[in-house]
Amino acid sequence: MTSQATPVLADLTVGDVVATGTFPLTRDSLVRYAGASGDFNPIHYRDDVAVSVGLPGVLAHGMLTMGFAVQPVVDWAGDPGRIVDYQVRFTRPVLVDPVDGAEVTVVAKVGAIDPAAGIARIDLAVSANEVTVLGKAQARVSLV
């Protein structure tokens, strides 16, 4: 593990891309996450159940997607404790193909800077298979 210097608020400009990430997902990933989270809803691993409730197929867990989305920001900040607020709006599910899986991509940009509070708002563009899956995804990062 390499150590990274803490970002400096004064060095940031609104619009700067501060982090990116790409996260491959497979059906195996979903089963492992189900075991770790305790969320064994079969829409996350059985096509027949997902289709029976009107879904196009097996979907990734929302919290798994949310976790992937913030990870590049955590890595950039250097300490998960610097994330003082994190919110998203789920706009589309992540469909995980049985053969090809899915790929979640994240681009994190500075959306606002509050020098008095020492906070940078990082706006996240999150997509899977080239479709936006999270809206208004934002992390507030303390850089004091």
C-alpha cells in the first residue's frame, strides 16, 4: 500500500477531476457481497426470480454500487474519516449479465469548495455499461 499526501483545499478548483475508478462486477461478485452484507434477496443472483418481479435480469445490490462509487474519493482523500457526508440518488439499477457481467465507472470532480469549513464537495458521475446509475451522487470531504 502506498501512502498518499492529503489533498490541499487551496490547490483545488471547481471542475477538477480528482479521482476515477472502474469496478468490474460478475455474478460471483454479487454472491460474495450477499454473504458479506446478509442481503440474500434472489433478484441479486437468480434471473428467474428477477424476471418474475418485472426486472430485466439480475441486479447488483444498491449498497455495493454506492460503495464502489465513493471508493475513488476515499482513496484520493487518504482517510475514510475525511468523508463527512455521502449521498446518492439511485436512478437506474446495475444489470449484471451472466456472461459479461457489468462494469461500474466513476469520475469524481470538485463540485464546490467551502474554504471557511475546509470542505470540498465532490460530485460523482457513476455509470454502468455506459448508462448513468446514480444521480446527485456527492461526497463532502473535510480537508482541514
